Amino acid sequence: MKYVLITPSRNEEKFIQKTLDSMVGQTLLPVRWVIVDDGSTDRTGAIADDYARRFPWIEVVHRSLQQDRSFAGKVHAFNAGFDKVRALDFEVIGNLDSDLSFDADYLAFLMQKFAEDPQLGVAGTPFIENGYDSAKDSFEGENHVAGGCQLFRRTCWEDVGGYVPNRAGGIDWVAVTTARMKGWKTRSFQEKRFNHYRPLGTAQRGVLASLFSYGEKDYYLGNSPIWEIFRFSYRMAKKPLLFGGLAVAAGFFSAALRRTKRAVSPELMCFHRAEQMKKLKAILGARFRLKKVDSFRLETEPKKQP
């Protein structure tokens, strides 16, 4: 499978070399990897240029400093990279963030998954971040593909219309969910992980502010209120204890009270909420069955003699 990658990057000199070293060590190299230096004020562009001089399949695009520091800006940077590859011969296109690292066979593994299943539209893996494992610690299931390394079959990418430049975020989520709504399979394969170094959503804010923003985004993307109640409760058990869940809840209800305009169509929101209810029933059903098994064991275990 031939693939191309695009990396929008701004002020990532602390981490980008980890991503560059992971890429040049891949057993299956891309047709082209376009790194878009989106107006960095540090050495991000210079570091990328150094690798591009040594590896002809790496190309760097330098954009002037943009005033729009939002998720929509990231999409515009991605599209600037896509302009450089759209005429090339490839079957898979991917977004790769510039604060990751992964094994040498990571992308070969994902290309093999695409080769094995023609209905696989979007693929990726869970990630590790400071001891957090998105496969075990997230409320999302294996159908969600994290945006840090998100690969699309080209025909699926064209079917969903690429990334939508929503200022408040959710661009990767919208693309993956739209793919499923259109009948494509999406999968985060548990056999591999990538390492993510910058805490999610904290590029220009603290942890609680980021969690508040995530709550706003949950409303913005049409989460079911029932699902969100369980999400608040689940998040309270994670660090920062209690306050993390409260921050997400405050963000969600703040957006609801402001009647924030949603970024998803009624059709996509309906599809998304149906998925959430199906997932919630499966989670609660599994918990209930586990409790019944534990209760049965306690009742049938022989009592110890004093």
C-alpha cells in the first residue's frame, strides 16, 4: 500500500525530532511526507529542513505566521500540505502530529491492515501519554481513531470530504464518525501504540482549562446528555481527581446554556447518539454480568473453617 503523510506543526522543536527519527526508521516509507511549518517562532522549521535535505521523500512547506490559532487553522495547514501530494499515486493518506514516536514497523503494520480489508476506511492505534493508555483509560471504544496518527483510505477520505475546519475542534472525530455513517469501517488496532508527548489540548492552556474545553466540545459535537453524565462520573476518578470531571461537566453545561451552535449536522448527531447508547448498553451490560459472576463465586465458595 502506497501512503502519504501530512504534518501540520507549530512550535514543536521540543518534540519534532522524536517524530522525525521514528519516520526515517520506518520499514515501509511513505511516497511523500509533507511537514507544514505553520508560522513557528522556534526552530521547528529548521529541524524539519535539516531532515528534508537528507531524505528526499520529506518535503517542508513554510507558512507565514497565522493569527488564527485554532483547530480551523490546523485544517488550513493540512490542506496546504495536501496540495503538494494530491497529484501523486497513493492509496492511503494520513495526518501525523509532530509530537509522537512509534516502532519501526508501525506504519507497515497499519498498511497491512488496509491491504487485508478493503472496507477499512480509517485506521490507527491507541496511544500512551505519561502513563495514560487511551485503550484502557478512555471512554472511547476501538472504533474511535485518535487524531495524532489517523490514516484514511484515499477513497474514504474523498467520501467524507476531508477535514472540516471547525474552530472549536473535533476535526478528527467528525471525519472518523462521518466515515462510519457512510458505511466505512474505522478501527484503532490494539496491538500497537504510539507515544504522545504533549498532553492533549494543553498547547496554550492548563489541564483544568483543557478539560473545560473538552466539555464544551462534547456539547458542540452533539454528545447525548445521558452519555455525558457517565463521562463526568468516569472522569472524576482520573487525575486531577474529582475536579477533572467537574471541569468537563462545567464546560458541557456552559455550552448548553449559551446554546452554542453545533458543528455537526442533525443526521450525524443522530447517528453519533445512537452509537453512544449502543456502547453504553454494552458497557453497563458487561459490568452487570461481571457483578453477577462475582456474586455467584462468593455464594458458592466453600466457607473457611475457623
